[in-house]
Amino acid sequence: MLISIGRLATALIALASIRAATSFLSPEKYGQLAILITIQMLCGLFLINPIGQHINLHTHTWWDDGSLPSRLKSYNYYIFFSAVLGALLSVTIIPNSPTDTTYTAIIILFMISSSTWNATLISMLNMLGFRAASIILTVATATISLITSIIFITFWKSAVSWFAGQAFGMLIGAIGAYLFFRHHAPASPHPKIRNPLLTRKVLLTYCLPLAVAAGLMWVQLSGYRFVIEHFWGLSQLGLFVIGLQLSGQIWALAESLAVQFLYPFFFRLISEHKNEERVKQALSDLLNTLIPVYLLLAGLTILAAPYLMKLLVSAEYSSAWGFMIVGAVVELCRVLGNTLSNAAHAKRETKSLTLPYAAGAFVILSLIFISGEYNLDISWAGLALISGAISMLVTMLITMYHQVKFKLDALRCTYSLLVMIAMGLSVFYLPVANGLQNELLALISISFVAACSLFLVLWKNPATISLLSAQLRKI
């Protein structure tokens, strides 16, 4: 309950942040904010994430032997190096006056450093069993970020000002996590021994392949924004991104809950990965539980898009509900791809993840370039994202099936797919709801239909029952 409440609170604060940002920033300035976030994500996914994943794999071992604090000291140098690269990249990409360019570079450096330590330490506290502290710091980070961004942007209405407020909140959360971590971390039995964070073998066989896959994922998630800004401008990019972000917040909440509640059972079942029949059954159970749910959520997001845009963003952005539909389809493919990718993790064959993300990135960039060169409407860029997401999902499905021969529940998956299609087509026949009361009534009605369908696919679902029957602890 504590984790669920914390995640829900964080999601609501994130939605409030989007509402506040769209109230203070014009679409053009929101497009500038999207570029800043894209640079941050590039450094986070391509440079930092592979090292961070390596740390996650060894957190408990290093905590037990008391070497974790000393290993993190060398990580600090790498984070600063990555932040400097991000700052230099911002100078190259973002056209500004010399003063604005310097200020932007400093804020980018500040954001990459503070957000990385925030995510690393808070996630580490959660893994080590300090769940309450982790949740409190997560909610505090989101709250402080929102408040400081509003304060900063009141004095200077710019994308960089909003971004600086977010970075300040990340810093406060990181400091709180560091103080808690330092207070509880065990002392090293050999404090004078320098413990390495990485070895050459780990760097070449684990981090570099993961960096390639993460870089391709970045292209699919946000790297395309540079191309859209080049062909259609910052204002159109701002409208484009806001729709995708709203869908992203909804799906992030749903996926985080699925990961929190179902994945522990799944990973318990596949812990003996050499038992192929058990792995096959566990993956099939996970897919047959989540695929129907995700399909229905996609239908709900598409059908509710016009009303949600009016409620969650300022009037200047409400016409961008079509991009929220694009975001719903893209997010559906993303989470389904993530769920299928568990086959690679179960078989310890993560190199197979590169091909699906490469296919998606190639399709997206190719189609956006073609659309831009022929001066087509930006809606074609939305179709490019959908095409790339579907290409990634189909490739992932084929690739992962070669890893594990899973079986799908045809009845439940087909029913959910048909309901999703029906809800998706119905969006074009929705009545116009004017006023908060009518918009809320429409959303409640749509949610009721989706909830009934969700009840049908989960009620006595044998896959869910089988998955939840796993014993997480043997003693």
C-alpha cells in the first residue's frame, strides 16, 4: 500500500507539473524544454544507464562486503564526465546568445549530475529494503521540483528556468538520499583498499552492448525530436511532445504497478532459468496477464484523449489530443515490447534486444525525414512514430519467440484487441463536452466501460492465478 500510494502521488504531481508547465510556457518554449529533456535522456540512457545497471546487479554484494560507498566514489567522476559532455552537446545544438548558451550549459550539467545521483541513490535505498525512505524521497523530489520550477519561472518565463527548478528538486532529493545512505551504510573492513567499479571485461561484454541498445531506444523515445524541430519548428514540437508526455505518464503508472506486483513472482519462477518448461510457462503467464490489460488501457487512453487534454493542459494545447492518441499506441508497443523482452532476460541473452530497437529507430527516422523533405503535415511524423513502434514490437515478438516458445491466451487477447479497436474508432464519434462537469462525466463513463472489460479478462484468469501462486520466499 505504501509503494502504491507513493507511485500514485508521484504520478499526480507529474501531471500537475505538465499542467503548470503548459500554463507558463508557450508551445514554442515547451518545444525548447523538450529539447533540453532529450539531451538529458541521451546522456542518461546512452552513457549512464549501462553503468547504473551494472551497479544494480551488484548492489547487494557490495553492500554486504562494505565496499559500496568506496565504489560509488569513482562513479561520481564518471557522472561528472557525462554531465560535461551533455553541457557541450547543448552548446552545439541549442542556438542562443552567448550568455544564454552558458546558462543553459550550466543547467544541463547541473541536471544530469543531480538527476543521476537522485535516481541512483533512491533506487538503491529501495533495493536495500529502505522502502519508506525511498518513497518519501521520491515524492519529496517531485514536490520540490514542481514548487521551485514555478518560483523560477515566475521571475523568468523560459524553458531553461523551468528545467533549472526541476534540477534543484533533484539535487535536494539526492542530498537527502545521500545523508540517509551514509548514515546506514556499513563500514568497509578494508578502508584503504581501492575497490574498482568496473573491469575491462564488464565494460566490453556488458556495458557497451547495453549502451548500443539503450542508444537505439533513445532514438525511439526522444531522439527523433531533433528531426521534428528541424523540419516543423519548436512550436509544433511542443504540441507534439505534450500529447506523448500525457500518455507516457498514464502508462508509466500502469507499468510501474505491474512491475511492482507481478514481476517478483515472475522472476522467482524463472530463477532456475535452465528449466526451459518452467521459463516457458512463467513467461506465458506474465504475457497472458498483462497483454489483455495493456490493450484495454490503450483503448481507454485513446477514447479519453480529447477530454484528458482539456483537463490536464492549458487551453493553448488542448487541440493536440491527436498526438495523445499517437502516444497511446507508441506506449502500448513500448510496454508490450518490454514485457516480451523478459524472454531475453530469462535466457540471459540480452544481445538479442538490439535488433528490435534498431528496426524501430530506422523506421522512425526514415519516415520522419521523408515527411519533412516533402513538407508534409506534422501528423505524418506521428504516423512515423506509430510505424516505428509497431516495427519494433513485431521484431521483438519474433525474436523473443525464438528465445522462449510462449503460448498466448487467444480468447482473452482477441477480446481485448477487439474492444481496443472499438474504443479507438469511437473517438471520432464522441460528443463535445463543454465544462468541467461534463468532461468528468464523460471520463467516468469511459472508465466504467473499460473497467467492466478489465474485470472480464482478469476474472478467474488461469495465467494470473498460476503466476501469483509462486512462493517468493522459501522460508
